[in-house]
Amino acid sequence: MKIILSAILVFLFFQTQAQDELTTTRVRTGQKVPDFSFSDENGKTMSISDYRGKVVMITFFATWCGPCREELPHIQKEIYNRYKDNPNFRLLIFGREHSSDEMNNFKKTQGFTMPFFADKSRSVYSLFAEKYIPRNFLVEADGKIVFSETGFNDEKFSELKKRIEEYLAK
């Protein structure tokens, strides 16, 4: 009986969290990516519309987030290193509530070569969600969101990689 009760409580916890993730996500697959601007690593203002015609992966993370720190090396090795020279792919990694200096320092100390962008005031993140990181969104060439995930596990990450490959093949 104790095991059954524990199993029910665990199920309810994850069910509640999954529902909360749905209600705190502001964009859905099938919708156009929200319009936003950001500063690149050189301080130049960029816009998501600058990437029209490309497959874009947007990632939100924080340096203190355990699952984020677990996911980032996979993004570097399995996505960025593979597609960095593909003219039809762009990776945008936003540090939620982090400054440019924090992003540059984190990138350097962790040995990443991927592009990191500051989102100190959550101005970009808040267009996509209210809470929970890491979050990944995949945007196809016409600007439509085709994949969205929260958290990190091997199964979801494999699906993300499969989708990137699929949309780059179009």
C-alpha cells in the first residue's frame, strides 16, 4: 500500500509539473516565432527576422541551473559543432537574467565556442515562457516554431537532433 501511495504521489507531482509547464509556455508549436531583438557578442543589434530562411534553435538557460549545465555540452558537441558551418542553421543561446560579461565569462571558463547572448531582463525569454529552464525552441525557415521542449533528458534531446536534421533536409 505504501509503495502504491508513493507511486501515485510521484505521478501526481510530475503530472502537475507537466501541466504547469504547458500553462507557463507562451508560444506553441505551429505558431510564428515572436519578433524580438538582441545584442550579439559584439554589441550589434540583431533581430530574429535576420534569420528568416534559416533553421534556428533557440535555447534559454542560466549558469546556476544543473540541467542546463548538463545539456550545454551536448548542444556544443552534437549540434553546434555539427552545424556551425551550415549556412542554413543558426543557434541562439540566451542566458536568462545574465549580463554580457557573465555570458562571456561563463563561455570562457567552460570552454564553449557556441554563441551566447545576454537576456538580463528576460525580455526575450518572457516572449516564450514564464518559467522553467532549460528550454529549447526550433524554428523552421519560414519562422514557424516546429519543436519545443523543457528540461533535459536523452530522449527529448534525441528528438530535437532528429528534428534539426529533418528541417535542414527540406
